[in-house]
Amino acid sequence: MISISSNLNEVTTRLVAKLESIKDPNGAAQDRMLRQVASDTLAQVKYRIHTEGKNSEDTPIGQYSNAYLKVRKKYNRGESTKVILSLTGQMENDFSIVSNTAGRYGLGFKNTLNAEKAEWLQARSDYGRIYDLTEDEKAHANLVANYFIAQYLNEPS
């Protein structure tokens, strides 16, 4: 007769404990995962807005007027008419990972004046929502979270 022994119960218990630690809103694992998702997503959103000049619907934000292009030229911002919400670079540089009172991470502005500018710009009917995530960015955030979970489950306990 063949006898088989296994550590399946031990492994299962360890995996369940790790999954529970990711669910814990006050735990280090969830904090690491959310920071990783926010960091990765920040780069994508900044590129979409400040390089591609696209809003949350993944369409062009708008076109600069000829008069405003003269202002942009004084700041050496190029001659493209594509709206990229960057003149001095202050708003673009201030857009970062922020945490709320619940300790959750998101993307936003540390400077309230820049947050107000962003809201004002998004209130323009011709620009649309700009700082909301696109569907692709949401899907990418989920992929980053899933990748983190897979890596975390494989870390030694």
C-alpha cells in the first residue's frame, strides 16, 4: 500500500492568511498594493494628459487659441495647439499620489490651488472630465493589483 503525505493544509492556511492580510485596510500588504497601483497609474495619467493631451474619454482635451499660443511661446512650451494643461509645469508636477483621511491612496494635487484649477478646467464644457481614469487605465490598475497579489502570494512567509 502506498502512503502519501502532504503539506496541503499548511500551504492552504498560509495562502488564506496572506489573502486576508491583503484585505486588511490597516495592513501593510494592502498599503503596499495600493501604493504600487497608484504609482503605476500616475505615470499613465500624467502621460495621457500632459503629453497626449487627452481627457478621460481618451479624446483630445482641446485646441489652444492663437492668442494663447503666443503666451505659451514665452514659456518655451512649443507651438502645438494641443491642450496639455501645462504652462509653467506647476500643475503637472504637483499631480501626484495623495492619501485621504481613511489612509487610501489616490491621484490628485497636494496644492489646493492646483486642485481648484483642475476642477475649473474640467468644468469647461469643451474639455470634459480630464482627471478621471479612462477605461484602459482602470483595467491597467486591476492588472497591477492582480500582479501584486500573485507576487505577494509567492513571497516567503
